[in-house]
Amino acid sequence: MTEYRMPKVNTNDAAYTLLGWLVEDGGKVAEGEPLLEVETSKAVEELAAPAGGLLELLVPAGRECTPGELLARLHPDAASLDAARQRPAASADSPAPAAGGPVLTAPARARLAELGIPESAALALDVPVVRRAEVEQLAARLAANGQPTERAAEQAQPEAPAPEAPRAAQAAQTTQTAQDPQDPPGTVLAPLSRNQRAVAATVTASHREVPTAFTAVDVDVTDALAAGRELAAAVGSLVGPAELTVAALATRRATDPACFAALTADGRGTRLVPGAHIGVTFELGAGLFVPVLHDADRSSLGELSRAMMGHRMAALRGTFRDRDLQAANITLTLHTDPGVSLALPVVFPGQACALSLAAPRTVVLPDPDGPGFRTRSLVHLGAAFDHRLLNGRQVVSLLTGVKALLEAPHQLAGDTL
């Protein structure tokens, strides 16, 4: 008999939500086959069975579980499973299921907010865990019935709701919030999503631990914007300032290695792992994610472009795996919404540097080739850095190197064209 305990999925979370079992209670599973899905603060992760056997399920879907908690047992045969089921069920390691309605995952909560569907409508669904897929099905059903989303709570409630549903809805509205006695009537409270709580923890740790400095350069991306359209046709995927900046940053890994380093655990040295592993920020409705382009310095522009498009789709759907979000040694934060001229990025603890890319802005400059003026597209490329690891000269070297590549974009194309 093999015990299955919740593994440590990542270093950021103290607990994970058990979304669902992929094998039914008493079902047979082989070693290495998918066994369950859990949601961390950033991703949904599919976990495999550590051994083969018959599943004795101890913790139901919808529970929040901590690393090391006993979730199930895998028995070698039916006799062992039957004997286990005859033992008393209650123990410190197998707590009773939590009371209440279904659990709302962070991507589901974000999608409900996008669609304007009250959470109570989703909490009335007859499922243990409401994921983004269930929200999409709910929205489609409401649309097919001609029901406006602002009335979704009334329409989705069963005629005689079980008492658990109202309690769950009330719990969801009050979790991790506290009414301030000075709040005026009508004040609306809403809990932070799990994703946003993770963002808050990272930003707080950065401000607490990292002595940050910042510098920025202007980059003329007029030629890059034109080249991007040509390169996109060649590689079959989007090539814009973000993709070109990632490629340029990866190229500078060999020249500016200190910008890809980290502080050692004792704070007395630096740690530099092989490769450029570039985290890129995406926020497209399901929360803020920073997926990693691993070994970007060994990837072509086309490969980077296609990988970034895959990350965009995962950010839109909230379908990242934790392995997609781990092991960055530098970060590029994208602030390319129109009108954003400058942004100060957060240096992730464990990294030396984070770059920020703002939106292109149109400027009129004197024409260096003759009298008159010309119109150009400029962006601010900034870098916040850990001053314990880097000095301004090293960061300026990185920024000016990336700038030079962006202003001669065909150097980044390689064999693309």
C-alpha cells in the first residue's frame, strides 16, 4: 500500500486547491498516470500517481490542501482496499469534507467578473469545483435562454435551493475581508483572488528585500515595427516589439551575464545558471502571469514568437502549468497599452534585473540626412535592478545593447528570412 500525500508543487504557496480526481474512488491507476488536478496561485497542475494500484480516496475535490497532507492510498489489490475501508474513517490525516457549495477557482472567478455574472450563479451549479470551463458553459446557457448576466443569480438558482448554496455564496463574499466600522452604507467588499494575493506577496517581498535602482533609455522602434510585419509573415506568428525585445535580451546573455545572476543564499556572492530564462508578463483577464521562455538564447526568433503566442493563449484561458512559470533568471514586463510612456518594473526576489517595455509613441525629430523633420516611433526601455548585484554601468550596457539590436532588427532574424 502506498500513501499519496500532497507534494510541494511550488515555493510560492502554502496550500493548493484540489480541483478533481482523474480516477474514481476504487478505480485502478498505473504508476505515472494522471491522478488528480490541483490549482496553485498561478496555474492548474496535473499530478501523476507515484505507484500503481486501486485508489482509496480520502479527501474530496474542492478542498484546500497543504503539502504533506494525506490525500489517498493506492492498494495493491481489492482485499487490501476492502480492509482499509472497514477501518474507522476519521483520523488526523483524513479530515471530513468541508461543508458548503462548490469551490470557485481563481480563473473561474476572474471570468465571472469579466462576463458580469454574479458568483452566486456559479455557486448554485451542481459541481464540486467551478472552473473556467463551467463558467463558459453557464454563460452560454444564460445567453441561449436570453437571460441577461445581471440577473444570472436569480435565474441560475434552483427553485428550492439547498441550504449549502446560500452559505457558500455568503462565505465566498466574506472570505478574507472584514467590514470596517467606518465604512458608509452600501460599501461593497470583495476578496482578492488567489492570483492577486500571490502577486501582492511577491511585490511585498521585493520591496522589503531588494534595494532597487532604475534607469531607462529611448529606443527608436520605427524600423522594428516595419520589420516585425515582414518577419511575422516569414515565421507565421506575431513579431512585435515584445518578441524582438525578448530576442535581443537573450542575445545579450553572453555579453551581460551579471544581469542574469542571483544573490547566493548567504548573501556573499552571485549565482549564475546556464542560459537565458526570460519571464514575460501577460495579463489578459485571468490574472497576472509571468511564464518563462527557457533557454531563449538557444531559440530562434520564430521559436520565441510561437512560444510567446502560446503563453498569450494560456494567459487568456488561465491554463498555465507551474513548470511554465518557474526558473526565470530575468524578467521583461510589458506595458504596451496605448498611452503608457514609462513603467517601473518589480525586481522578482532571486533575480538581479527586470526590464520594462512601454508603448510606442510618435515623435517628430530633425532629419539627420538633410533639412526638415521626420516622424519616428520611440519607446522607453527601462531596467530596475538589485543594487547589491549590479551597478548602473552594467545595466546601461544591457540596455544600450538591447537598444542597438532593436534599432537594427534584421540582426535578430537569423535565418528567418
